[in-house]
Amino acid sequence: MRQTPRSVVLVSGASSGIGNACATYLSKKGHAVYGTSRDPGARARRADEFFELLTVEVRDDESVRSAVDEVLSREKRLDVLVCSAGIGVAGAVEETALEDGLRQIDVNFMGVVRMVRAALPWMRVHGGSIFVLGSLAGRYGVPFQAYYSASKRALQGFVESLRMELVGFPVRVALIEPVHIRTGFYAARMVCGLAEDSPYAANGRRAIRSMEESEQLGSDPVLVARKISRLVRARHLRARYSVGPWLVRFGLALRQLLPYCILERLIMAHYSIDARNGDR
Ligand SMILES: NC(=O)c1ccc[n+]([C@@H]2O[C@H](COP(=O)([O-])OP(=O)(O)OC[C@H]3O[C@@H](n4cnc5c(N)ncnc54)[C@H](OP(=O)(O)O)[C@@H]3O)[C@@H](O)[C@H]2O)c1
């Protein structure tokens, strides 16, 4: 006989990476999990996955609404929403076509807004928890990821505002900031401009190379899944949680104590940004 699932969970961007790890982990924990992908058929289900993928394009209101309706009509409830769908657009601001910048904001920011707006009417009445995947790139601008940083900074403001709007309603919201998690994100990243003759080529290429190098050393996405699983059961949710190796998080916490001018230099050094802009 089928046991009553502990929670009904919807995870956007569950075909790979962090979303996939969350959906897999939470379903193994006994929750009834639905994931989303733009093209569920393109991906064979792994043996350890116990969740269904619904078709969702987070840039499309109707697509998002009908997935939430589908979960509600099948399960009669929706307790947890994890917004993990996201993309990365890298390159110099000047060389990134506006439509690519808009796509970045539309997927990463408005995509979350659409998911949250679709889930809220039910959750505001019956209760629920919403986890939004932010990034440290939303706390500190990252060179050659200006649109990505902007999309994640927007999410930070969105989550902070939403939490206060929802005071008195049984909905909890938190921003989850993963640090260096090894996923398909980087392979899927779109790089704009930075051709051989670009004035930004030297710094831009070095910055992207340095992102790729730290990404290869990243942690398993199950780290994020475990954190969210614990938070699902927690009594209170803070506004945000960073998730990653403790040494990296400790270093980041120390950095927050620094004046911004010093922090900026450290970030530039980390991404090999050279004021002379030369030496490819
Ligand atoms: N990995 C890290 O170190 C890291 C660090 C900080 C923040 N994050 C954030 O964590 C989230 C997940 O990233 P990840 O590393 O797990 O990346 P990933 O492996 O590339 O997964 C991204 C997911 O988003 C979905 N997606 C992309 N565009 C979509 C769209 N237009 N509509 C619907 N779904 C879409 C993809 O599904 P389909 O292609 O199947 O549609 C995929 O399942 C992102 O928001 C990212 O910014 C990641």
C-alpha cells in the first residue's frame, strides 16, 4: 500500500545539476516530487530517480501555470517549491546582445517570479515553503557575468521583499546560495563576444577560464539537496543560506567584514582581471 507522502514538492530545472539532485534526494526521502524540464523526453531517467518530469519553459507564463495546476490536480496540494531552473550568460556588457541579456534576466529572475506567482495562491492559504536558487554572484558582482549577477541580485531583493509581504501567511521563503557546485551549468553557459580582436578578450577569457577551473573543483550537488531537505523540516527559515564546503563559506564570511574596495580587489585578483587589459 502506498504511504502518504510527507510533502508534495515541485522542482524547476530538475533535468540536471542542483535541481536534479534535489528532486532525486527528496523523492528518496519519501516526498512526492515533480521535476520540470523544457524537454523531459530528451533525458533518460536515472535508476535512482523516483520523480516525474513535467514540461516547463520558465519564460512562458502558461507553461508554468499549467505545471503547477497539474501537480495540484494530481496531488491536491503543493508543499514545497524549489526554483532551480537557470542559465548563465557570460561576456562583456558591451558585447552581449541585449536580447541575450534579456534572456538571462527572463530565465533566472522572471522565471522564478512566474513559478512563485503560480504557487502562491495555493500556498498562501494552505501553507508551503519556497526555496529560490540564488548565487554569491548576486551578493558581489562578478566580472564578465554582469547580467547573471544582476539576475541573482534581483532575486535577493525579490526574496527579501516577498518574505516581508508574506508575514502572517503560512508561506516561508529562503534564498539558497550554492558555492562552487559541479553541475552541467558551466557546459551550458553561453559566452558572448570576446573574439580574438575584442578589447575585452584578455581579461574576459582569463575570467571565464578561472570560473571554469574553480567549477571543475566544485562539490557534489547533493550538498544543496541535503541542505534543502533539512530546511523543509526546519521550524524557521532564514532569508538566505550559502551552501558549499565549510572552508569556502568561512572565507566568504570573513570577506564580508572587509571594506568593498578591498573586496573588489580580491574579486579581480581571483578572476585574473588585469588593469592593463593585455597579455592574453
Ligand atoms: N552550479 C553552481 O555552482 C551554482 C552556483 C550558484 C548558483 N547556481 C544556480 O543553481 C541553479 C541550478 O544550476 P545548475 O548548476 O544545477 O545548472 P544546470 O545543471 O545547467 O541545470 C539548469 C536547469 O535549468 C533548466 N532550464 C534552463 N533554462 C530553462 C528554461 N528556460 N525553462 C525551464 N528550465 C530551464 C535546465 O533544464 P532543461 O534544459 O531540461 O530545460 C536544467 O535542468 C541555477 O539557478 C544557477 O544559477 C548554481
